[in-house]
Amino acid sequence: MNLTFAYFDPSAGSLLLQALVGGFGGIVVVGRYLWTQYLGSGATQPALTSSHEIPVHIPSR
Amino acid sequence: MIQFDSGSFRDRTSRVFLRDNGVFRALTAESKAIWNKAAQSSFLQNLMASGLIVETEELSADQASSFLLPAEFVAILSHRRIPFVSYPYEWSFGMLRRAALDHLQILTEAVRSGFILKDASPYNVQFCGAQSVFIDLGSLIELAPGEPWSAYRQFCELMLFPLLLQSYRGVHFQPLLRAQLEGISAKQFMQWMRWRDLFRPGVFVNGWLQSALERNTQSLSTSTVRDLRSSGFHTSMIERMLQKLTRLVEKLKWTPARTQWTAYDTTLPHVADDLQAKSEFVAAVCRNKHRHLVWDLGCNDGRYSIIAAEHADLVVAMDQDHACIEHLYQTLATKKQSTILPLCVELANSSPALGWRGRERKRLEDRGRPELVMCLGLIHHLVLAGNIPLPEVIDWLASFGGEIILEFPSKDDSMVKALLRNKRDQYTDYSLERLEAELLKRFDISSCRPLPSGARTLFHAVPKTSSAVTE
């Protein structure tokens, strides 16, 4: 099922908070998320949810 | 072509319009598909049957075809009409708390059934008397697995933070919500909190932590909704959050301090003397005929609203004293009263038109035409404390187009003396003779009765016909 975005920006902080207070599983989710965002290596590639989405080309260093 | 309600534009997939005294919602193909699924689900049927969600039915294709809709809309829902629309900045603490709890309950049951509400606005809740009802079925969407609750921040800004502010710091949320239609940000909320408030339930996580996370994630360039899902976010985390928020809001209390108005009718001798006579006068006027809408301006404990409600579809009871309105709401809510709507309104500065182009939120006077306006124990406050000229007050009362019941305390009245004790008496327009003269320009005085205390007079006045006013 495709993600359904709201008609306003929910703010990244408020979304992360939901995982943070979501118990141990939530901490793991936030850990994975931060790994993806800030460290990069071994990061989970964001899932494509629509055929309209074009993968962003990240130039190699 | 259909003209959509001027406050219904944010969500392009579901828009409200009024026609022939009915309330309708136009749906796009996307929102129609969701409605088709939701209408089959027991959770929606149960919540509608319990009255928590407004009664709604879909119009048949034949019925819908009589409406000239823009091409993107493919179906129409018909909602039960709310007798008088009110806004969160007119509600007491208990009313906003009720709206928040209703929202959380609907959301919890929706999530369990595979749906979610895409926004979390208290404007989606209305009050039929003291009974709350959720009106925005367009907010219901299917919940994609792994998708977080996008409206959490909106819930905090428009419901949780205002409630916490009033409960923990005694700050009335109404002026804030009236000035900031998007609500109170986490950063602003934390500016009101003291360091020791961080240890009070809900403040650290929903306030400080959310504010800190917002500050530190502003530069992110990817979609957090998508990234969280790919990191393993689970719907159970939303459910856990909703449980915590429900427990938090349930425990929030605001105990209003005693104000000079909370026991006004029973503590002051002149008021107590007049109670019986005033009640009889109001009852006599009200039972004269059944009315759709009555306004009780300066309602205090709602004594006269209750009398009027016996002969009216709805009484809107307004007072600027939040403690009075909170007491009245709690009393009415306990009795499941649905014909008296209590609102916090400062009559010398009542709710204006607000929002985009001043059309999104209507001013108080544009939300209903009262057939009877009760103005008991109020005019001396408007004229002598609010410095509004007496002819202006009468002009304002006449502008509603209905009958009025007016109580006039003369300058011999103890309350009037109290209002004037420390100020220059510049109020040459404040006299019984002038009042009668001003009334007679716009009204016929149907009955008039001096009250037992000797310094107050009651009037029942009916509007002159337009031709008589012109003459």
C-alpha cells in the first residue's frame, strides 16, 4: 500500500518522536533511521513505493 | 456551480458545502474509494451509532447528479447539520479536553481497523449543546503499514499544548488559539514552561523532546515518513503513543479559581432578591412561542439559559468568565444536555472573522440569527465598564433582528455604584429614559417590569417591522 502523505508537513522531529516512545522496537527503528541518515554505510535504501518515483542519483566520491 | 464553504479548502480531496439547509461533502475518486471501505467497517458504523461521529449517508447517483460539482468530485455525502458552529477559542478547558479525548478514541479505533485520521484539528469536532461530535469524515484515510501518525504535531499544537498550558500554568488557551489558528508550537510551549515543569507528565516528551528533534531535523532532505517505514516503523508504535496520550489527557485538570461571577446569583443580596421575578419574566416570554435559536449574553451560571432551553431548539450561553462557562459545561455534559451550548465569549470583543481572507472562521454574529437575545445583568458592564455608548449597545442588539429581554440596572443599583466608585461618571446616556427612547427607535416594548430590589427593570422588546423603522 502506498504511503498517504498529509496536506501539511508533519515535521521530521514529531515523526521520530513516535518511534522513540514506541518502546524497545521503536529505539531500534530510530537507531536504523539514524544509521541511514547520518552514517551512510550499510544504510537501508528508502523503499520505492510508486512507479512514479525516480531514484535519486547519488554521485560517488 | 456549487460554492464550497469558505473554511473548507485545505484538503482538496473532500470539501464541504451547504445547500437547502443541508450540509454536504464532495468527494474526489480517491476519497470516495476510502469512504466505500470505511462505510463497510464496523468501527465507523459503531462510532456513528454511538453519536461520536456525525450521522452521514452517501447520496445516490441520481440525487448527486442534481448538484453541479466540479469535475474532480465524484460523490456526495450528506451530514447531519450542527445547529451552531463554534470554534476551539470559544470553548472552555473541559470542552477542548473532550474534543481531544474524542479525537484520540476515534483515532485509536481507526488504527485498529486499518484506518487513520490524516489531520488532528479540534475544528473537526463540534458541540451539539454539550455533546461533542466529530464532523470531518474526509479526514479518514487508510493506514499504510509502517506509516507514522502524520498529524501528531498538529494534535500537540492545537489540543495537547493548549490543555497542558492551562492545566499546568493556568494560562488560558483561548486568546492564543484565536490569534494563532495553527496552534502553539513546541518551542513556544516550552517558553511558557518552567524547568520544574519538565517533570510533569507530558512536558518532557511532547514538549522538550519534540522541540529539540524539530530543531535538529530541519535540514533533512529526505522524506522521514518513507525513511521511518524502511527502518521498520510499526503501527503498534502509534497505538502505544495513542494510549499514552489518552492517559495523559484524561488526567489533565483545570480547577478554576473562584471569580466574582462564579457564585454571583446567590451571594449578592440584590441579585438573590430579584432571582424569582427574573426567572418568571424569562419563562413567560420563552413559553410564549417555540424558538429555534436563543442567545443568552452574559449567561453566568446558565440559570436563564436552562429556562429558555425548555422552549427552544438551542440556547447559546455566552460569558467572558471562563470559570462560569467551565462549570456550566461540566453540569450540562453530566446531564448529556444537547440544547444549551456554553461558549467563552467576551462580548465587547467577540470572535471576529479569521483565517485566509477573513473567511475561514466566521465571526460570531454570522453563525446564526437568534430569534431571542437575553441580555440580563450585562448592559451596565458594556456601558460603564466597557465604555460602549448605550445607543451603540441597543443598535448592536437590534442588528440580530430578534426579540430581546433586557435588564437595566439604574445608577441606584449597588453593582452600578461599584462600577462607578473610582471613575468619573461621564455616562449621561446611561438612564432609564434614554434606554426607553433608544429601544423605541428599533423595538416595540412588549412588557416591562421593575424588579423587587427597586433599582432594576426588565424589558421584553420585539423588533419593529422594517417599514416602521424607516418611518
